[in-house]
Amino acid sequence: MFEWFKTAKLLRENGVLGMNDRNYSVISKCNKRSLYTLVDDKVKTKRLANSICINTPKMIGIIEYQFQVKNLLEIVKGYKTFVIKPAHGSGGKGVLVIKEYDGEKFYSASGDVLSFNDVYQHISNTLSGLFSLGGKYDVALIEEAVIFSDVFKNFSYHGVPDVRVIVYKGYPAMAMMRLATKESGGRANLHQGAVGVGLDVRTGRTLNAVMHNKPITVHPDTGANLMDLKVPFWREHLIIGALAYDMTGLGYLGADIVLDKNRGPMMLEINARPGLAIQIANGRGLKTRLKEIEDCYPKEQSAEQRVDFVLNNGK
């Protein structure tokens, strides 16, 4: 089923959306540059999401200036687990997940044991723009760690698995789940060696699975059968993606969603320039799907109506 990725002719015949086509025919037409700031700044995105009651991890605090870094322990007081991330980061760069803090040492999701000075330096690097888009000055966002659902305990190595939903003009168009591996360091990042599982946009069930763009059927570290994966609360996941369109006005976006054990589906972030590897994970092209939505799907529907249309009529 992956043979059609091998030649340009087969790519076109199977409706695969290429990088140039994505940039010029989709993003430039659907996403006004003035709207990018709503999603490129994670603090702004979180506040905007909370204003329309989209579920997100709780924000513990923000460190904006170097002199505030020394206050970290006071900021996270009462929290044994939390996440530090750059507000303007991308691709998972600079995200530090602290699974435990025992009063002396910090234990990261990737298994590293860190001192206060190690974490202090990480935040300082974040402020200096080491992890940010364009290397510009940044701020460090500290938020609650997600307690991922037991449903996925055999499908991911240490890290929290997330669902990426591609939304086109308000309609969920394609979806995949990204599963952390030992190679990816507990991060759900395909470029770092995470597993991508293509999901049926109507059911949340596995279509295909890949690692380094090659098809697989079992998780390399846990041995779990990836063909058995099914995402619960699937409609709620899709509604978050559809609401991201209402919230931002971006006609083409990627919504990253996690399933918390206690709080259900939560939006992590939104991407105005989502990558195209989701096509490989799904074993099908995105271009055909976008055209179908453009030509055949009803206009001026609510987020819930759009999702229900996909669930009942999508392919």
C-alpha cells in the first residue's frame, strides 16, 4: 500500500499533497499571516482556548526574564510533575517533561536525573531563544503534566501519546496518533523516531502504522499490536480540532490533542504549518481529501455539526 509513494506520477495519481503545493495552494490561500501569532505563541493559544472552554493542561506559571528563573521552585511548589516548554518552540524542541521532583533531583520523562542547575540552564537557554522559531527571545511556559490514559499504556514508551488532527476549513480531514519510543527519548516526534499510526477519521481506529516512514505492525519497545489501537472519546477529539478553526480562523491547521486519564481529551497546541508525514502514516494522500471537503461538504456549520458530518459521511 506504500508503493504509491515511490514515483511522482503515482504521487499525483493518489492525491498526495507535496510541500510546495501545501505552501502555495493551501496555506497561502487559507491562513492569513496575521493569524499566525495566535498559534505560534503557546501562551496566547492557551489563553484563547480557555476563553472558549477548550480543555487544555493547566498553566502553572510563566518565566519571562532571567532574574525569575531562580524562582522556579516557588512556582512549581506542590507539583511533583510538570512540563517546561518554550512559548515559541516547534517540533518538540526544548520541551522538558519532569516526571518527578523529590526535593533535590528532577527526573525527566526520558530517564535523565537533573539537578536544579541543569533545569536552571535549560530555562535560561529557552529564554535566550535556543529552541524558538527564528532563535528570537522567548519565554518559558510551565504547565501541568498530562496523566495519560491507561488505554495507551502498552502503546507508548514513557512519553505521552498524542493525536494530530488535520483540519481543513473547519472539518477534520485526516488524523494520526504519535507514539513515543525509546529512540525518540519519550517524545511523540516522528523525526526523532516516534511511531506514527494513521487513524480512520470516522472511528479513531488504526489504518496503518509507520516508523521512519517504513510500515510496522508492533511497537518496537512494548511489543503492542498497533493494529489494535482505538482512540476513545473520538468525537471529543475531533470537536477540539474543529473548534481550533473557529478559535483561530486558520483554514488549514494541525491540532495536537492528548487524552488525560482524569480530564479527558485536551488540546496541547495548534500548528499553522502542519507537516505532511501524516499521509505516510495513513497510507493515503491528503490532496483528494481536501478537495472533497472543498467541493462537497456543507458550509456555515457549527463545530459539532461539522464533526458529526465527518463521522457520518467521511472517508
